[in-house]
Amino acid sequence: MSLKTTLLAPKLPSNLPQTAQWLAGEGAGSWFSIQPTANNFEIIRYSPEGKIECEGLFKTENQRGFIIEKDYQFTHLSHCKTVRIFQENTTFVFERIQ
């Protein structure tokens, strides 16, 4: 029987936005940040050390439903193509468009 461990959040690297959130996985994890653009959202995924792993423009089917000023939490399954964010009992699925 193997024990699965979830990596605890490391100290937030100084080059990351203060709003970046740690999304832990089994034995790994990544930092994520989101910023609104004119029509979509820029999402960046960082390594535990703060190096950019991928970044792009994303949209969600419910653009008006996600309110960046309210509390939210990045959740699984999130990667460089699709990112999921949980906010007020709703999971928003952001798809990369660029």
C-alpha cells in the first residue's frame, strides 16, 4: 500500500503577485494567478519556486458570473489548457483561447 501525500504550500516567491494561490497535488503543486483583461482573463501557472510554467488568455462560459473581487479558490483539475476556479458554490471552467 502506498501513501499519497499532498505538498504543502511553500513560501510565496517574491516575484509572484500577492494574490497568487497555491494548488497542491499529490507530491507536487503549482501557484496560479488570474487577472482580468479587456474581454477575458490572463491566467499564469508558476512552479513552486516561482518560474512561469505557462500563461495565456482564458475565457469561461459564464464570464459575468465570475467576480474577481470576491473570494475564489483554484481547484482541480487545473493545468495549462483548462483552469477551474470555485467561487460561491460554483465551479467556473476557464478554457485557454490564446
